[in-house]
Amino acid sequence: MNTAEARPATRTHRGVTVALGGIQVTPAAVVKIELAEAMFGLTRKAIEGKIHRGDWVEGRQYHRAPDGIWINVRGVERWVVTGRA
């Protein structure tokens, strides 16, 4: 193993950290369902179920846009802590 393999390079530029061959990004306040799945450990079906049942309220936990549904990260965090939409 050479020195580069022993200590992976890390570089930060404009909020993006590159390390171990992967990229870590600080997410925006609202994210698409695909990213929300990874962030919250929920499936698309679970997220859509929360929206359909009314557990998550439009304008608080999610937003509809021309390109699809966006999840409000802070809104979901508040929902988790308080148990209310």
C-alpha cells in the first residue's frame, strides 16, 4: 500500500467535501424524494404514503413544484420531534 492509499485525500470547496472516493454534500432546505429517501431512511413508497394519508402537510413537510414533489427537511425534522404536521 502506498502513502496515498493509507491517507485518503480530502478537499473542501464551497461546502462540498470529497473524501474516500465519495462526495459528502450539505443538503439544501428542500430536497427531491430520491435524496430524502437516503437522508431519512425511508422508501419512496413510505414518503408518498405519509403525503397521501395527510401525515405530512403541503407547505410544511413537502411542496409540489412543476418538476415533482420536494421534501422540506426542517419541516420533517419538526414533525419527527413534535409528532404533529
